[in-house]
Amino acid sequence: MTLMAAIAHRCACGHLDFFHSSVTGACTTEGCLCQTVNAGPPEVIPTWRSDGTPTGPTVEEPAVIAPGTRGAGMGGLCGCDACQTLYASVSGNAA
Ligand SMILES: [Zn+2]
Ligand SMILES: [Zn+2]
Ligand SMILES: [Zn+2]
């Protein structure tokens, strides 16, 4: 599989928003004491799938996973307006 990218918010604790529990809001990263998501503006996070070759051809515009997508191997992605706006600008597919 080729390089992929996703959009996520980075919490003040340094971990991405989907590492935080959707129930309690606490960070699930081992050793992190963050108890509440304090997410900044969304950013594009490069991601890779583990079921592909790491030395595949480079693509100039890695596909960005649509905001709100679930089951991408990263839990559920945020689909808020800020993420949608960023997605539109980076994907070149502004509605
Ligand atoms: Zn956090
Ligand atoms: Zn954390
Ligand atoms: Zn968002």
C-alpha cells in the first residue's frame, strides 16, 4: 500500500486526538497523564499501512483519508468542520 495521510488534531499532551478515549476523553497512551483532550487545529498526519511494502513508489500527492472515516486502522477520525475544510484544501476536491 502507498503512503496515506489522515487529518487529526493534536492534543496539548502531544498525542493525536484519536488516542484519547471517546468516553472519558483521557489519553490512552501508556504513561500519559492527560485526562482531557485539549485539541489544537487539525493537521495532516502521514500514515502507513502495515500490510504493504515500505519501499513502494513515491506518490506526489498521498491520498488523504476523508474526515470522519472509521475502520482506517486508527479508530475514528474526527469529522468536524475544521477537518473538512482542511481536507478540502489538501485533497483539491473542494465541493
Ligand atoms: Zn491529551
Ligand atoms: Zn497523551
Ligand atoms: Zn476535527
